[in-house]
Amino acid sequence: MPYRDLVIIPDDTTGVMARIGKALADHDINIEGLSAFTGQGKGVIHVLVDEPEKAHKALAEGGFDVKAMRRVVIIDVEDEPGVLGTISQKLADAGINIQQAYVATGTATATRLVLAVDDVDQAKRVLDLES
């Protein structure tokens, strides 16, 4: 199974990130990307993993309710000005809405941009990515 973005919406309390990290580490699951913020007493956490079923189980065992396990578009990009704008414009021109965006761990030569969009397959075609 390819990478998935797991969405967790826990209460905004001390130690949540530590518990998520431990739950995944205890099952030998690497976090490939992460986006987290809080508001109105809740956290919204996106965790990119390459073993989503295993991660879902690990998080559930750790007491977390995974609200979604979404397909995402992952793009190796150069770390330079204008890259986000160019990619976003291509998607906008194709009528594709970006619902979530964050940067994931990369390689020695590129950064990975993670995009949750309303049409993953079309976005991959527009961006010339393999399925």
C-alpha cells in the first residue's frame, strides 16, 4: 500500500505528540511527514506513513481515533522560491482544490511536498506523476 496521510483530532493536551511518537515507534513505524496545530481545544495532526494499516492499528492501540486515512500526492521538489506557486497554479488551472499541504522528510537532493487534494488521480496526471 502506498503512503497515506492519517488524520488525528485529539484534545489539545500536554503529551499528545509524545504519545503518538511512542505508539508509532513501538511498532517500528517511521514518520515520513507531519503537520500539527491546535485551536479551540483540539489538535489536528496529519502523519504521513508508508505502512498505513500498521500505523492505524498502532495509533488505535495507543488510544487515538484515526479520523481519516487519505491518499495524497507526494512530489519531490527543489527547495527554491516559486515551486509551491507553480505547482499550486497547475492544480488550480485544472480545477483541483488543495485541502492540505505540508513538507515531508526528503532526500539529499529534494524536499517532498505532500498535498491532499479533492482529486488525487487527476492531480497526478496534471503533475506528470506515476500513479
